[in-house]
Amino acid sequence: MEIQMNDITLHYEETGNGIPIVMIHGFPLNRKIWQPQLQNLTDSARMLAVDLRGFGESPSTSGPSTMDLYAKDIAEMLDRLDIIAPVLVGLSMGGYVALSFYRRYARWLSGLILVSTRASADSKETKESRDRMVNIVKEPEGIKSITNIMLPKMLSPKSYIEKPELVSLVKEIMETSSVDGISGALMGMKDRSDSTEILTGFNIPTLIIHGSDDQLVPLAEAESMAKAIPNSKFQVIPNAGHLPNMEQPDQFNNIMSTFLKDL
């Protein structure tokens, strides 16, 4: 499916019935990471998985894609589809987008699920790393180079051994990203706002999910968010890295389904 926005056409997939759930992928991925949820939670919710600009089937735009720009895209999408009181699910960079959305449109939401993400801004070292990756992706075979950098960090060590088909799928998803999409997201993540200060003011049900073996976002970051957000729920999924929804889909889906029922 696709929807024409003011300056871009976003592609998305929709399944199920019930409370609306908008699922936002991480970097450098696309909506295909949510297939285990789109296929198996159809009785729990009306689920929409969107390709952010520059990823999947959504075209790219030049320049930085700030987290506020992504959030604005989601808000316009919700408005055009007449979706009221959704739950946002954001994984990694998608979590940054969800936090930006909360900062701007908190009154629109009925819940928030933050997966494999953090509230803090980039460190100096991380900013420098993102700058290097912007230069790398512009080189010949740049997308493959970014994939080679990111793929070994995406999953738990156990997944690389026991789930070769999943490793191949994640690699395939990454390699469909565009140069402008990757560079725009890197610049946007580098300059995103620190969301730590807004956590104590959260006034909607919030679920935090993190893989026990996440190599990209330390578990301590998720623990800090859980402590700061009033009445939040916190779940750690064993034998999962940065993509717990793909690595341990049954556990992830059960956790998500229980949260939605409690709403």
C-alpha cells in the first residue's frame, strides 16, 4: 500500500483488526522486519508497518532526515488514514522517531512500545562514527560496506549460529536501502535531541523491550528508561540481540499481545 504525502509517497503494509498499531523500523532496515508481527498478531490489533523515507519502497530525499521529520511523516500518515489514538512501536532508530513523535504529538497516542532503543543523544564518538559512515555509503559499493559494518552487530551470537536464514534475510533487507536514505538517517540520528528529560513526564502506557544480547544499544540504556518512565513495563528477551521481534518472535508477540490487552 502507499499513501501520498505533501512531499513524498510512503509505502506501508497493513493487517489485522483492533487497536491501531504503527510500527517503525530501525536503521538501515525497512518494514519487512515486522513480518513476524504482521502475520501473527492479526487478532490483537490493526497493524501498520511503514517504510520511512529512503528505506524499503519509500523514495529518498536529499539532506538530513531528522527524527522530527520522520515523526511529522508518521503524523501526516495517521491524519490521512483517519487513525485515532494509535500505539507506536519503534525499534532502534524507530524508537528515536517514536520519542520525537511523543514530544510533538503526545496527546494523539494511547501507548508506546520502545524496542532496542535509548533516550540519550549520541556521544561524541558515536557522532564521529556516523560521519565516517556517511562518507563510506557514498563510495562505490557503499551500501554493501554499511551492511558489512552493521550486520555482525544486529543479532545475538546464538542467532548467527542457529538461524542462518534470518541472517541472510536481515542482510537482504539492509542492502535494499538507498544511499540518500542511509546518509540522511545517519545525519538525522547524529543531531537528534536528547529525550532523557521528557521520560519522567510520560503519561501514557509504555512498554520497553530489549534483547539480552544487544550489541548496539546496551541493556543499561533500556533499564534507565524503564526506571525513569512512570509505571512503565520492562521486558528482557533472552537469546536476542538488536532485533528481538525477529530473533524470538513468539516471546516478543506474547509480550506485545499482553500489553495491548491491558490497554
